[in-house]
Amino acid sequence: MQEATFLILTALASGSQHGYGIIADVREISGGGVQLRPGTLYTALERLRADGLIAVDREAIVDNRLRRYYRLTPAGSDRLAAEATRLRANATTALMRLSPAGGAAT
């Protein structure tokens, strides 16, 4: 799974959000390391919808503009949990290999 996809799903794990909320949350989660552009985000959201990992939760008109809110589907939650578990296992292995005693390198 690409980092941006992982972060978008992570942003939606705490509840439904609209596009710009997702952009801000991804920036916060990544410590500013990932800054999604709207075009990139909306392309990813459409792909995630097509894959059944997210769905439109609701739509609202704000300042005469349509604001669409997205939420994780059960399949999206399962996929995010599996990816987080995989990443944790890989990180644990890397840290163990960095230190012969099995702890974090200093």
C-alpha cells in the first residue's frame, strides 16, 4: 500500500471527513512530511471508493459548494488494520536487526 493511501485511510479511521479535512489530517499524521494536493487526493478517493475501501458518508452545501464527506467501509478498516500490522512487524524486524541485543539502536 502506498504511504498516501495508508495515511488517507488512517485519517478516516477516526470518522468521516471532507476532502480538505483529510488533507489537513494527513499533514498532521505525517508530521508535515506528506502534503496531498487536491487533485491527488480526489483521484485517490475515487480509487478507494472503486475498491470498496471508503464510501460517501454524506454531502452538504457549504458556501454554495458541495462538500462530500467520506468514511471507511468495513473492508477499509480491515485493510488498514492489516497494513498497520504488516508495517509494525517490518519495523520491529528492522529495529531488532539494528541492534544485536534486539533493542533499538542508539
